[in-house]
Amino acid sequence: MALEMRDRCEKAALPLDAPARICSYECTFCEPCALSMRHVCPNCGGELVRRPTRASA
């Protein structure tokens, strides 16, 4: 099962041009939003960690 690679921050609704942060439920946030939330997901309370990059097809 692959990660859903969402292309927008859930809080700022901005495109993710830089590395994103995700929780175990794949909630996705940009780095500035994750930092402002102290790397805690507001949806589930889980830790926001750096999302892995995917090789280009």
C-alpha cells in the first residue's frame, strides 16, 4: 500500500512545493504550518514527520 502523496497543505491550502510533513493517517501539512503546530497533527494528535520523496516516473 503506497502513501497518498497529497499536493496541498491541509491548513494553508497552498501547493506543496517543498518537503511536506505527514502523520500516520497521511494528513499533510507544509513545513511552516507543521512548525506552527509544533509537529503535532491537529486532526489525530499524531506526530508530523517528513514525508518521504517518491522517485519520478
